[in-house]
Amino acid sequence: MALIAASLPVTPAQSSAGAIAVPLCSGGAISIPLGDDPAPLPEPCPLKACHAGSCRKQFDRSQ
């Protein structure tokens, strides 16, 4: 019986809001937007959270 269910084609359900709703195996769904909308810009990280290394305490290696 599981072989029959596995052989059925699974197609995503079309949504009317310009996105495709894809069902997941866990029972949930994910929405994939359609169109050429630009991706939103990420928020800038605050200085205290950056780990670039320039703001870290420098040690004198000659000690």
C-alpha cells in the first residue's frame, strides 16, 4: 500500500496570493513567493554583535 502512495505524483497547491504553497511531510506547509520582487535587505548588525576582530583587545605577543 505504501508503494502505491509513494508512486503518486505530488504537485504543489497554487495559491492566489502570488505564491506557491508546498505541503511538507511533517504536515506543515511552506510558501514560495512568485515574481521578480527584490529581496529585502538584511538589517545591519549592531557593533556589539560583530566579530570582525578589529574591536577585540589586542595582546602584545612579545611578552
